[in-house]
Amino acid sequence: MRSSYSTEDVQLLLKDITGQVIPLPTSERERLIQSGHHYCEMLPIEYVPTKEYMNVYQEALENYAKATANAIGCLSDKIIKKRGRNIVLVSLARAGIPIGILIKRYLKFKFTLDIPHYSISIIRGKGIDNNAMKYLLNQYCPQQLLFVDGWIGKGAIFNELKNAIKVYSQVSSNIAVVADPANITELCGTHEDILIPSSCLNCTISGLISRTFLRDDIIGADDFHGAVYYKDLENADLSYQFINEIEKYFTHTNFESTVCKDGYGIDEVKELAKKYKVTDINLIKPGIGETTRVLLRRVPKMILIDKKYRDNKELKPIVRLAKEKNVPIEYCILNYYKCCGIIKNLTEI
């Protein structure tokens, strides 16, 4: 699979399907998804950021690179403590890829370890790429594999991973993430809902690859899940700008967040579903990363922001996107998350 990443940083266990899938407009894709078509059977047209939004992104990167680096360091320290030094990083494409690269680089920086890093696909409702798993297990012991993602929203992919890994004896379903506001994994840099700058953009911060794709007419029984390489966006690629900016703030001493909550974020999501009369919980996307994704590639109904974070600079990218797309913002009380995106129901599109 082509990408703008070096193979020294990551090996993508994906099938290159560039030119074989026509991306669909957001509204058409949303109708198809809510009519029963799976999101993995189509690709969105990648959002082209406005100059104003890119200014907000660069400001976010400048302001939150240090906090992200600290969370990467905390996470990496936990990985060594809990999993030891003999590990193989397996990032979940695509949001997990830049995080996996940063963990790999931090482990080399602090522990002089050169850890293998692969990326594979997992799709909600479809499971993990079993061909990619077979490839890895032909080379490594099952106990070595450590899954990596960017953040946890309400835990849908985490639950998908737990179910998918049951067939693989001795492979741990534990997942390492930078931020876990849902409060469901110990292997996190923080339980706070922090802005990870890589969540602000799509392929131009993820090696110029698409979300992963799975459809029988293109992905054969022995193929890896697929992805597209966006060669036409090479001049806009910021993948390594992000990596290098975070890496600049690596230190040997990291400060672990004292944020500690009882309960789980999914309980708050269920309460929001009742309050806003959302019958499909999958239409609620909590947390900074997931809310940004709603604005970038779904059809948002509204954005919820915790009253405590009104005018907070950490949420400027979300507020900017909402303004550009004419999405209303409601300020309310949130306990686990700083913000939340609600997707329009099919009848509202």
C-alpha cells in the first residue's frame, strides 16, 4: 500500500485500490449508510480545508503539540511497564497510524528500542482484517501484538476489537490510545478529552490514505482490506509536519494527568440519546476527535459543547468547522467529554 509515510515508520497491511472506487458526496453517502449500506463499502470525498480552517489547525498544532507529546510519553511508559519491551505495534488504520509512529519514535528516544510497527484495518460491524492478522501471526508470537488507536469515543471500535480477537488465542484485545475520555482502557496517555491535532484533518495528516474499504467486488477472499492513495493531494500533505512537531517536545519525564472519573462515557452517551431523542446510538459521536470526524465526513445535526469550554481555544477547530458548515452549537453540561457531535437522521437529510 502506497502512503507518504516511510516504511521505516510503518508497514501498511492494506490493498491499494486507488482508482477503483469513486468517492461519494457526504449527503449521498449518509443516505446510503442510514438506508442499510455499510460505510466501508464506499469512500467519502475528502474535505478540502479552507484557508481559515488551516490557520486554526496550525494554531492548534502549535498550542497542543506539547500536551500531545506528554500524553504519548505517558502512554509509552505504561506500555513498557505493562507489556514489556518485546512488542509489535499494530495501529488501526487510519487514525491510529500517526499515533503508532509517534509511540515507535518515543520508544526509540527514551528506551533505545526499535519496535516493529504495522497498520491493519478494523471495521465496525465487519471485524478485523483476518488476512492481516494471519500475516502478523506468521511472523510474531501472539503475545507480542499491541493494538494502537488515536482515541476512544464511546468504545465501539474497542468492543469490535474485543469480539474479533476472541478467535486468536493469546492475542490481547487491550488497546493503547492517547486519550480515553470514555474511561475504558488503562493503556492511555490520559483520560481527559484532549485535542490531538491529527484529529483535525483527514488524509493529509494520515499519510495520504483513505479510510479502509471492504467490498466483495474489489476485495478478494485473500486480500487485505483496501484503501486509496490520494496522490493529487501530495502538495497539501502535513503528515510529517505533525509527527515532527510532536516529536520536538519528547522528554524523558512525563506528567500523568490526575483526571480520574467513576463510571463510563457510554452512560453519558445513552443519556444524551434520551435527551435529544436519538434512536440510533451510532449517530452520537462523543469527544473532540469524534466530533471533528462528524464535521469532516458526516452530515451533522448539531454540536454539543460543555458550558465550561465555551470560547476555549482547544475547541476552536470544531467551532470553525461548525461555522463553515452552518451546524448549530448548543452549550450544555457534559461530564466525560468536552464536546459531542450528533449526526442527522435520514429523515432530516
